[in-house]
Amino acid sequence: MTNQELYIRLKNANNHVLGMLRRSGLLTQLEQHMTAADGTVFSLYGDPAYPLRPHLMAPFRGAVLTAEQQAFNEAMSALRVCVEWGFGKVVNLFAFLDFKKNLKLHLQPVGMYYRVGVLLTNCHTCLYGSMTGDKFHMQPPSLHEYLHG
């Protein structure tokens, strides 16, 4: 693949991500619900494809970063890996939900399938724990607490 082809592929992927972000209304929801009464602003952390907003952060970019910026990027990258473990657990427990191989948008209720898979994965985590919980030394709630809390 040439550099030009790679650039076009990345640009199209970023445009797709930004279009989904715009259509989702997530930024509006974050503005409405992610500021505490004392003015503290909470932010989500995304990948470099996302725009920087008060409630949406991304890694520092550029060829020359300060030591603090590099340390921040490395620390956040490690945390993003933990988030990916959760997505991986869903697909490992329910291989049917591996979108690329099985699901057909507009022909199947993909969103519902995935939400049910996540619910059942969370139940599994309540019963058996998770890598993320182990990493942060946190115990999940009991299954009863999760389903009735």
C-alpha cells in the first residue's frame, strides 16, 4: 500500500468516526451531564480521530512532545488497553457479536444483540471477575446487586 492510499484510507476512517460522533449527539449529552455542581468538568478520553472538546480528550499529537505529554500519552494508552479488554471479553464470550465476521447492519438488530451481550458479559464479570477488575484491585458487585441495584 502506498503512502497516498494509506492517507486516503485513514482520512475516510476518521471522517466515518467523526460522522458517527456528530450523529450520536454524544457531545451535546456530555455538555449537559458531565459538569459537576461545583464546576468540575469530567471528560471522556478517545483516540486521536476525535476532536478536542472540554468533555472529550485525546492524546497529545505532534512530532515534538514534552516529557510530561509523552508520559500522559503512555499512561492513557495503558488505560485504553484495559477498556479494550472489556470489548474483547464480550466477543470472546459471544463470538457471534464479532461484527466483522457475522453481523449485518440494516438486516439484523445489531445494537440490541450487542447490548444483550454486554449485559450478559457484565453478569459473567459479577460471577467470575475480570482482567480490568484485577488490574485496578476492584471487586465487581454481586450479581444480585448488579441486576437489582
